[in-house]
Amino acid sequence: MKRRLFLVSLFVFAGIAVIVVVATAQFFPTARRVQIAISWQYVFLAVVVVMGALSFLRKFRHRMLWEILFTLTLFLGVWYAFLLVLPVGWALAIASACTLAEIFFRNVFVHNLFYAIGAAGVAINFAGWLPSDVLLVGLVAFTVYDMVAGPPGGPIQSFAADLIQKGIIPGAVIPLHARDLTANVDDVVRRDATFLGAGDLILPLCLVARASFRGVGPAVLVLSGLVIGAFLLGRSNDLHPRAALPALAVGAAIPFLVLRIFSLV
């Protein structure tokens, strides 16, 4: 039950962050700030392409590069999210502070906060760049892949286990006890290895972000579906290892598709 609460809370927080950032950016538009943010979409794309390519190269196991790629992606996500609502300097300072906190504190709460805000920023970035149909097709494609490669013994599980052994946690940690929130993230994962991959956060949040561009109402509807998917995913305490994206994707995609049929997203 506690794990389900932590899991649902994670998506509620990240989803609300997406909605608030998009709504605030639209209410207080700043052309120069948005223009700077859009130019960084190519940096996002380059990092994602590199990470995607390297994930298929199983012989490539250089820990430092993987850590840099994950940290850089989340740093850019946090920076992008705050850049849409704050001056450039403040956004850079907050993103830098969050990144340093992740590096030096390494507890579960800080780690999850970093991943949630970073995932929200990455989701907003791609939702503002890619059309609704592309986001839906991409979510379906990744969900099918997750169903095939995500179960125990599959490539995704093996890849994640290899990263964890190197001290890299490629996702948000879902603790069993509240006291684990202040514990070292590496210890919690190794003791009770339950975590949610970064893609499981970012991909469904893209639909929430896309809906946010059309208003708070559509965004809340998609987020509600995503939260229901997270609730169903967490109905068992045994969240790992298994494919998490199908439940989350279906939860977010159903209301998004309904809105899409009526041209509301």
C-alpha cells in the first residue's frame, strides 16, 4: 500500500508540475525566454539519440559517460521547466542547485525530486515540439517494446541492473517505507530494488504536457487517467521487475485519445 501511495504521489507531483509550468508560461509569455528554450530542443534530441544508440550497444559499459548523459538530460529538463517561468539566470541557478544536490546528497527524496522535475521539463520540451499523433504513436511503440523487452531477464531489465551495479539509478525510486526517503538511494535500491525507469515517467507525461497546451481541463483529464494507471500498476507491492509502461501508457492514452477524437488536443 505504501509503495502504491509513493508511486501515485510521484505522478501527481510531476503531472501538476507540468500543468503549472505550461499554464504559467502561457499566462506570462516571454518571447526571448521561450526562443532560448526552443533552441535547446536540439540539445535534448542529441542527448536522447546518443543514449538510445548506446543502450543498444551492450558492450559499451563506460560508467562515467552514462552518468553524464543521465545527469545532463535531467539538468536540461529542470532548466527548461524553470526557464519557461523564470529569468534565464534563476532557471540556470535552480537547475544547477538541483543537480549538485543529486550528486552530493544522494538520498531518495532528492533523487526523486530531481527525476520528477527533470522528467516534467523533458516532457514539456517534446510535447511542444512534436505533434499529438507523433506523441501517441511514439508512446504505443515504446509500450510495445517495453512489453517485449521489459519482463525479468529481458534487455531492459538486464540493462537497468547493469547500470545499478555501476551506481547509476536510471529512474525514480519507489520506497517501501517513509523512512527510506532520507536514506541513501543506492542502499535503498540494492536492498529493495524497486524503481521506475526515466522513460516510464517522461513518455506518459508528454501527453499531459501536450494536453496542457490546450488548457488546464484537458491536462487534468489526461493526468487523472495517468494516475489511475499508476494506481493499477501499484496494486501489488511487487513493482519490480516488470514492464511498467503499459499500465501508465493506457491510463494516459485513453483520455488523450478521446480528446484527440474531438480535436481538443
